[in-house]
Amino acid sequence: MTQSLLRALDQRAANGNPAQLWLRDDDAIAPTQALDQLLSLSDAANVPVTLAVIPAHSGPELASRLTTAPAVSVAVHGWSHSNHAPKTEKKQELGLHRPLADVLGELARGFNHLSTLHGDQFTPVLVPPWNRIAPQVVAGLPALGFKALSVFGAEAPAPLPLFNTHVDVIDWRGTRAGRPDDVLMQEIAQAMLRGDAPIGLLTHHLVHDAQVWGFLERLFALTADHPGCRWVGLPQLIGSP
């Protein structure tokens, strides 16, 4: 089950080029038992977490909880995670279904709201709801103060740095439950062998089942002390060349 990942880790270690892994967890709003479980797991393994927080639905309660989790950074998850696309299209909040000025105005509002609440834990990164965003909206992000963008899938040219996630623990198109260990481990291994770009793992603490929690425990145990990889925080990635 873990052999493909171990081989990839061993290869990166032998090359003296450890892979960079980072963890993004979407849809955070408030303190919950599931969030506590995620933070407990990641803290025990020294794995930094970036929470993509929905600004319109989040407030001081989450900010207070995160003051005891210094390895957590907060990114902007759109504004309200509302779908503005018609039923004939995939869900999207940051498309051109409304005036561009309105979309950018909401993002500016979300940026200011979360930066005020979370202070040093805030990181100026946009995580679009459903990982979808119109190019015209992307073009307006630097003027709002955003330093990077994070969606799902392979990176593509953009007017600001992209730090994407590449492996999603949930089978959204099928069971909507946790994906099997062997599939996830294989995907991480393949990403390690494709190149040197940071590899993003995508989680969603509010909908995790026993399979996901168990996978995270096993993955953290496997990677914690292996010389072929290191877990890094998104703020660290943004600050790197």
C-alpha cells in the first residue's frame, strides 16, 4: 500500500532533493470537533496547515481558537462560498456572472476581514471556492494585496504565483467519502517523481470520515522523519524564491 510512496521518498532522499509537501484544508468557518481533530493530528506530526476560511461566515471565535495553533495560517476562501453560476454551468463564485467590480469588491472585503481577525496568521493567498476563478478576476488580485493563488491541479501561467493542491482525500464524484490509501499514496508518489514543485494535499475537515482520518495518521507517520520530504507551510512557500 505504501511501497510506491516509500520508493519515491527514497529516490528523493538519494538525490539529496527532498520533496516539499504542504497541507490546505478548505471551508473553515468556526471551531468544531473536526477542526480540533485536524489540528491535533497535524500538530503531533509537526505538519503546518493552511486553513481556507470563508470570510462572510467566520468571526472572532475561529480567530481565538487559532491563537493556540501557531503552525496554522489562514487564506481567503472567496467571500461567502456562494454559487452565482446558472444550473447549466459548474458552481462558481468568482466568475463573470456578476460585474467584475462586485466580485473584486467582495474579495477585498474578505481580505480585510480575515487579515484584521487573524493578524500574523493571515497569509495573502486566495483559494477560490470550488477551485474555479475567471482569468479577469485573477488579473485583479495583485491590486487587492494578494500575493498568490491556490486552486486544484497542475500550475499554469498566471499574473501571480500559484501554489496548488494536487491530491484530494475525498472522492467527490463518486462515494463522497475518503479515497483509498493506495490511490492517494500513489498520487503523491507520482507528483514527487514529476518534478520539484511543492505538492499540495487537499483536505476538508468538516466532511472527513474514518478513512480520511486514518489516512492522515498513516501519511504523517510515514513522512514525518523521512529524509526524502519535508512538510512546509504556505507562508514559507510564498516567501521562497
